Amino acid sequence: MMARILVTGGPVHAHLDAVKIVTNRFKGGRMVALAEALGEKGHFVTFVGSPHGKKPNPDIGLLIDEHQGFSDYRALVRRHAEDCDMVILGAAVANLIPCPPWDVTKKFPSHDYREGEEVMVPFRVAPRIINEVKRFTPRTTLVGFKLLQGASNEELVRAAHIVIDESNAAFVVANDADDLARKLIVTRERSVISAIDLPGITDEYLKTIGRPVQLVDFLDQVARDEHYTTEVREETPPTRTKTMDVALERFNRVFGYHKRTIEAAGRAGNKVLGCLAITVGENGFLISERAKKLAHQKVYVSEVDHTTRRVVSHGGKPSLNAPLIDWLLRENPRAWGVLHHHGWGAHLPTYHYAPPGTVRDSQRSLSPGTMEFEIKHHGVFKLLTDEDYGE
């Protein structure tokens, strides 16, 4: 499956006056290389760059667009992102913009000033364009970049978390200006995946940072992922049936047992990670709500169709893990629930990472008899049975 991908790179300048600009030293070479590599893998790539930065190789067949500064870049991102499956914002965007009474539409009248005279230019902090993308194209996979200098891994990850919380990005690639080849891919689930973005890295260098993934390979896989969609129906779930009453009582009781595990093992800002699901007889299941602030918030899922990749819920959007949990319950008829937390299990079977809510993550082939396992960079899933609670 080929995807439509927007990649931005290079400097994004602010106008100081009609002929002068405020910019930075980055040329965008790494983002150009990433765009070219994704194009060579068969994706339909649009690259938005700077007139002062590097340009992709025109022979690769990328669509190349060039902005003329902050406002133009902002407009081009919106125009192209609306048609894209993935948006990768790697440009070094000006974060200080001259503001009134400074007039950027006119040339600075230097003849009115004496040599050495101080000129005061007021600046304002620019809008963060990455925070706007999901508002007008909510289904795109948004990938941001965060650059610091002289920062520890903890500082890089903390800064990436802030970007994810504010922009609702799926991933943020954090790196340090002192070692641009090394990347930390920070996921929405708060995991960190080591990556590099240059070929020809020596074994000696790899020994210092472990065995990372290639950034382009990771993004290529994510771009090809098929996602489930959620249909939230207006009608309320059946609240007075016996099976629903049993499920509600069981959900609250089991949640009480595991509240500390769910809440302590992962929190994203003011959102709780992890979830609990309890079957409602043979009619779907209750599951923790998506982007919940309180861990016990739940919705009812009445249907998951793995052929059309559709989830039907009532009362709100369910956890992105709903397709995987439905798959697990179908494959294990003895189980009446699934507990998921973002801790790590000792000596558990471990499976590959894939973004939650995708076919790659949800339709998994597990070893026969597996009742508890770990998904790398995501967390632990435990199927719940009568034996677990003496029922």
C-alpha cells in the first residue's frame, strides 16, 4: 500500500522588512534525504522546502513546492496536508515573528538612522503550525521533529511529550544538534525507539547507541499501515439488560483490583494510558474510553468488523486497542476480559510494535495458549478468565 506523504524541511524564515529575513543555519539536507528515500520506496511524496535550503533530486519524481516565508509555509502545509495520509514536519520554523508597529512590508529606512544607533524590533512567539494540522485533517498520521542542543535523553523525551500532547502527533522524532544522526522516536504511548537516519553508520558508532531502527524504514511501515475507523452511534447502549449489569459490575470490580497498575504504569499529561475491557455476554464489550482523564471512564463497543476495519461504539470513542482486544477475545473464548497496562512484563512472550488501531497491531498471530504477553514499546496485555478471580 502506497501512501501520500508530505515532508517539510529546511529553514522557514520570518520577514524582518520587505527585503531582509530572519532565518537559521539549517539547510534541510536530512529531510530532503528522508523525502527521497520515501519516494524511492514507492510513496507519493510532496516536499515543501525553502528557497534557501537544499532541494530533492528532481529525477526521483517528488512534487516539490517552495515557500516564501512563515505565512506562506503555513498555507502550503495546510493545502498539501489535507490530501495526505502522513504529514512529516521537519522544517526548522522561525519561532519569533516581528510584530507591529514594525512594518515588514516596507524596506527599513536606514537613511533615517545614524551609525551605531539602536533599533528596537518587537517580536512575538509564532503560532506552532504542527498544532494546527490535526484540526483540518484529523485522519492523517502526524510526525513531528523536536531539536535541542546539549540535551540528555530525558530532556529530549520530555520535550517530545509536550509536542505530542499539544499537537496530537502520533510520533515525535527528537534529536540533539550535537549528534544529528541519532534519533529518538517518541510514541504517543510514551515509548522511546532508538533510530538513525543515515546509511553507512559504522559498527563502532552503533555500539555506542545500541542497535537502532532506520528512521525511513520505520516511517515506511507506518505509512503502509491500514487503520480501523470508529463509528460512534448516538443511541445509548443497553443499560438495563442482565448481561450489561453483570458486565458493569465486573468492570468496576476488576478495575478496582488493577486501578493502581493502570494509572501508575503510564500517564500522558492529564490522560491515563492503559485500558480494561470486559465482555457483555456475546454482545460486544465495555472498554476504557480513548484519551481518558480518569482511568475508569468506559464506553460500549457493540461491533468490530475486521474485514472492513470498522469499530462501532456507544457513549464515546473507545481505546485505540479495541480492535486488538476484540481479536484476542475471539481467539480465546475462555476469556471474558483483557487488562492492558504500560508496564513491562518479566519473561513474557514479546511481539513486535505496531501503532495501535492498525491491522498490523490488531490481527496478530500469537503462540497457542498465550494468555499474557508484551508488545515491544507498548506494554502488557493479559487475558482475564474465571481462574484469575475464582469465578
